[in-house]
Amino acid sequence: MREPLPHDQYKDNRGQLVTVQSVEFNRVTFTRKGYEHPCSYPLVRFVAEFTFAGRA
């Protein structure tokens, strides 16, 4: 399992890219392309639902 880091890019189950903004207190905050508000998931859920795609 790879620990998400700021500026990492991941793909969701639909293949859309998200970019990690921060990882704090077991929560991952990320942005989706075309969506202006940041999203936040628990670390465990993020790792289970997203696949690493590279660095931004």
C-alpha cells in the first residue's frame, strides 16, 4: 500500500483523476478536475477506492 502524498494523482473507479492536496489526521483532502471544492475522505477509504496514477 502506498501512502498518499501531496501532489500525487490517483484515479477513482470511473477513471477520473484526483490530485491530493493534503494528508492530515488520517484524512485525505483532494480535488477533482472540473470541481472547484476540495473533497475529504478517511485515509482507509481513500486507499481502498483510489489507484495511484503518478505525481502532478
